Amino acid sequence: MSDFMQRGLDKVQGVTEVEEAVIDGIDVSGYWSRMLEERTTLDFPTDALDWITGLAGGESLRDCYQCGKCIPVCPIQHVGDYGPWKLFRKVQRGNDLMADPDLWLCTTCANCLRVCPKQVNLLEIMPALREQAILQGSMPDELGEVFANLQKKGNPQGESPRKRANWATDAGVDVPIISELGRKVDVLLYVSDYTSYHPRGNDAARAMARVLTTLGVDWAILGKEEKSDGDSARVAGERGLFEMLAEQNIETLSKYEFDKLVVMDPHAYNAFKNHYPALGGTYDVMHYTQFLAPLVDRMEFKDRVELSTTFHDPCYLGRHNDEYDAPRKLLEAIPGVELIEMPHYKKNGYCCGGGGGGMWMDSVVDPHVSERLSERRVREAVDTGAGTLAVCCPYEPSRFEDAVKSTGHEGQLDVRDIIELLDRAMHPTHYNTSEAEAE
Amino acid sequence: MSDAVLVIGGGPAGMEAARSVADLGSRVVMVEKRDRLGGTPDEAGYAALTPSFESAEEALDRMRAGVVDRPEVTLHLGSTVVEASGEAGSFSVTLQNAKGERVTEEVGAVILATGFQHFDPGRETQMYGYYEHEDVITLVDAEKMLKAHEFVRPSTGEKPRNVAFIQCVGSRDRRIGNEYCSKVCCGISSKQAIEVRRLVPDAKVYIFYIDMRMYGYWENQIYWPAQEEYNVNYIRGIVTEVVKKGDRLLMKGEDTTMGRPMEVLMDVIVLAVGMEPSLGTRSIASIFGVPQNKYGFIEVPGEPMDAVTTGVSGIYVAGAAAGPKDLEDTVSMAGAAAVKAVGLLRAKAKGAA
């Protein structure tokens, strides 16, 4: 009898995946061993469901009545075999998800919650479950590294906090630091992690600096005092770390006077708007698109930007915070921009895969999906015929630019933050000069 | 020409119809085969009503108070209709009591409120073993235990660890001949599941279903609390076999959401038996020559906009004599039947004058 047949006689009750399994020389470890499951259900153990629904945040998992509405709208389901209802069924069969790779697939994009008639809230369930997995020491190494960076350096990349405002040097305008101004400002700009450190984020930061300056806004940044907002760490399961970062930011902000807190990152916007108040930090916070949209009449566009553009709604600006109009108002204000919507847009926007810690877990997610969410999204953008994919979340330029390359669309789709497009139309000479310099 | 309405059946439908006719100022002749009013909820000993959890006894007492000791109502308890003749406006109906004594009443209109009976699980075609295994019971049996505020394994008297409700027993089944949904069983099972969880908090309670039919407010008043607050486990898929294993019951079926077989040990299995026309409904239909549908319930040709007028002029129907009904349907039909019956009497009286 072959090994495979002998193996086939084993009962692997309650085990959904075997970590390491080689059968007849074929490696069926992990995901591939799902075929080894005992087919007949011998019990409906409730321990796992009882345990999860006993966790703060896990309660609503029990409310699932298995309509399956969440499955077709789950971005992971489009590229893999995963969805909230499927998670519920696993739990109903006794899997506490602690060792299940599914635990790390959710991007907290909130599209399931949008359609769920019973309001089963993965945005609360996932952080609660991941926190338990982290406590049990079973989190992906990639995530561990990011958490360590956030703790030690205050940013996920592990960059020096002193370099947080280095982008400002090349902005071409003065970038005021609030501690150096020593006075109240109208607008404090929270730059955020990827805008501060990623080269493509830097482009957006500099564009924002120029636009604010031209508009005559009284503004400043925190500079090296700024730390990560912590929101993605929170949904990735590190609530303690989130609270630490939040407390540090709240303390820093308490030293200064400003009317509005304007943020570049929708994740940071979500944190400041919805999660900092409970920790004692309440601000008049706006995403930068919300701040700029009412000012379009004051913007002087010196050049047409002849572009057919599609727009990717960030989950944390759209579904999480119900803002769909401000980015579109800005895009439509730019002379020469033609906006073509993708099939999945606004409330049904397709996730880029970066949320919920996904930004840091591509290598964890990759084995479970046929392609990355960013790749799928890029295909959808290319199919519109637009030459530009406009974004307004700093997670996206790097994700989508990688996806443009990996899907073989290099040269066909230009990924641009909306602020870059605004800046280009307002300050064309800056771009002409830069390009001339580059040549 | 008679100014009286005959109400046949003393359950919720009959009591509400009689009260309504009397309230409209007409005379009622009421006949009930048992020695007391209350009908099936009384005879089967219902404990708590669905979805309100109100005591069935208290609710029935209120209904009884609407008909007893009223000058408009002549009550014939322990009696049945044995003969009828005549037509709308002037029926002549012969009643007979247990002693064989007969009395003839002249009435202008008739309301049939002869109700349903619970499906006999011995007729089901799966192997549920109601007559083989003591721990396989029906909703009616469960209700009796719940009324006594206990829920145990009938075979041992011990508290059960695993309790299963199996839905659609005798309903939605062409093989059995009952193609209709019995309408109330999903709600009653869920109500009982809540009561079982209250009485035996350590028990796991499962409901195996094809579709949960929790229409209207039953959804949020019964189904959601059962699932969300009382942790009742709803599993889609119907059980097709119950066999003895040791001193427990091995329940076999297919979990259709997962697409795989299930074999789970249970301590008590409750069969959610549906509704069939009562013997009284079948016999009264033939006595009055009222057309029945293929299932034996009284036919209501004007449905859905007229839910109470039968195929015979002057004869109306209320409650589960006309098919599966919940209590809301039942009392609503009773009121509508009363209005139509009294309306007919008045029209006839006007015509005669």
C-alpha cells in the first residue's frame, strides 16, 4: 500500500491543515493538505466559537446566519479561497484560527461589513483574534519585524526618526516645523509613514508642500517628532503598540496650537478621527483631499494635464469614513483630466491589499492567492483605458507600481497621487525644471 | 331565516369568531367536541406562545372570558355536528352530545373553526424512529416537558448534553403528500430551543433545517435571539437517519453548507412536526359539503384577498382548518369571518323585510 493510501486511512479530525506533510514524495504541507481533512463531521464543537465570541471584539462572529453575501465582495475571494462566512464555518467546526493562515489574509477593507445584514464585524473580530495569536507567539515573522520597528523607531520601515522630514529639503518651498515656528498655525500637516519615508511618498509630500504654500495656507509639520499613527498595527493585532504610539502622538500634539489636523494617509485619518478620541486626543482632522477640495476655486492652474485618469478609492477613506467626493472633486478640477471610473468604485471599491497589515505581509499572503489584490486592481485600471491611476493613500503608489510591472503593463499605467497631479497643473515649471535636471 | 351564527370549534379561531359575532350584536351558537374551550393549544398543553413567550393558559383564559357567560352565546360543549341541511340564511344543524342526545339549531351562517392536527411522525419516510427510540420526541412532547419546567432525556430522566431539532417533519414533502410549509414550526423550534437553553444551560442545541422560515418579526423576535443570545446552532441540512448507538442517538445527515456528511451523537431529538387537517375538519367538510383542497384542508377559493369564504355560500372558515396558520392568522381570520357572517345575516334580514 502506498504511503498516500495509508495516510488516507488516518483520521485527521479537527485539523484543517497539516503544517508539514510529504506524501509519495509530493509536498502537501500547509494549504495543500486541506485534502486530508476528515470528510464526515462527527461533532459540531462549539468551543472555538464560544472562545472567539467571548473575546472583546469577537462577539459578532456568532451572529452569522450564513447568507454568504460577504463572499462575492471579499477582495481575497477574487484571488483565493477565503471570506468571512468561510471563516465562520471553520470556527463552527472547531478551528480557533490561531494557527490558520486565513487569520492573516483579511485586509480590513470593510466591504463585507457594508453588505452584512447581521453586521458581523471583521474590523473588530480580526484585531481581537490576531491579538490572541500574537500573545500565543504565532504571528508571521514579517509582522514581528514591523512591530519591532514601530516600537523602536516609530515607523514601520525601521528608518531613523531623525530622517522623518528629510523629504522637505527638496520641496522647493519652505517647510515650516511647528516647534521652530513657536506659534499657532492654522493647519498642522501630519505627513504619515510612507509619505515621509518612501521615495514615491516623498513626491506627494513635496507636492503637498508646494500646493499649500501657493494657496497661502498657514501650515507646519511636526518634523522628526511625528510618529506612526499606529492604525495598521492596531488592525494587525497590536493594540498595545497602537496605544503606545497614539499616546506619544497625542502628547506631542498637545504641545502645539493648531486649528486643523490635515493628514496625508487615510489610515492615519481613520486613527485620528475614530480611535484617538477614546485615548484623549480629539482633533478637527481632515484627509488632505477633504481640506483641499473646498479650495479648488482658489487654485490657479497654469497648465493642462492631458490625462485620462481612473481613481482608486482607498478603503480607509471611502468605506471606513464615507468620503468619496473630495478626491473626485480635486481630480475633476484639474484642467485636462478626464475621470473614467473602474467597475469597482466608491462604496464597492476594490482593496489594494495594503490595509489590515497587508502592507507588511505580502510574503505571507502570496502563497494563498493567485495574484496580489494590487495586481488585480491594476488590471481593472488598465481595462478602463485610462493612462493614469490616481490614488490618495500613501500605501498605494509602491503597491500599484510594483503591480504595473508584475502584470506586464509597464509604460501603460502611471500611478500618481492626486496631490502630484494638482501640483503639476499648478506648478508646471517645477516639473519642467526637474525633468530638465534629470536629463 | 335565522339571526344566529354557528361557530364550530372552540379553539382560538372559534373563540375569537364567537366573541366577534357577539360583539357585533348577533347570536352565536358554539359547538366544541371537548368538554372545555381552548382547542389544540389547550389539548396539547402548549406552555409558551410563539413569539411572545406569553403563557398559553393565560392567553386562552382571556379568550374564554370573551365567550362564556355571555347572553349572546349558546355553548354546546362535549358536542359535535352530526347533520346539516339548508342554505345561506337558514341552515338546520343537528348536534349530538356524548350521551347521544341530539338537539337541532337553526342558524343563518356557519364559521368552521375545526383546526389542525399534528403530523404523525410514524408516517415520515426517513428513519427518525419516533416509535422506536424514547429520546426521539416531537415539538408537542417537548412542549409538555417545557410546561413542567424541565427538559430531560425521556429514557433516563437525565439532562441532555446534545439536543437536535429536525425541521420540516411531515411538511414540504411530496412523498408524504404534504407539499406545503407548515409555517410555524421554525418559530416554535427556535422558541423551544431558547427554552431548552434556559433550562439546561450546559446543553448544546442544534436546529437542522432546509430553509429557516422566520417571516416578519419572528426573524428578530425569535430567530436572532436564539442564535445571538442563546447560542443555538443552526445547521443547514436535513437529517435522514437516526440510529441507536450505545445509549445515545446517532444522527446522520448532510451538512449542505459545508457539502459533507455529518454523524453526530444526540441525547434528545425533537421532530418539528407540521400541520395536517384535523379529523374534525375532514368530517365537517363532508357534513356541510364544503370543498376541500388536495391536502384535506377547507378550500378558500377567493384567496389571497378573501381568506375566509368557503366554496359554500353562508359558510366561512377561520384558522388552521383552512391550512397551516399561526395564531395571528387565526384570530385575524376569525374576525374577518365574523364580519362576513354577520354581514350576510343582516343582508338576508333586509331582503326579507
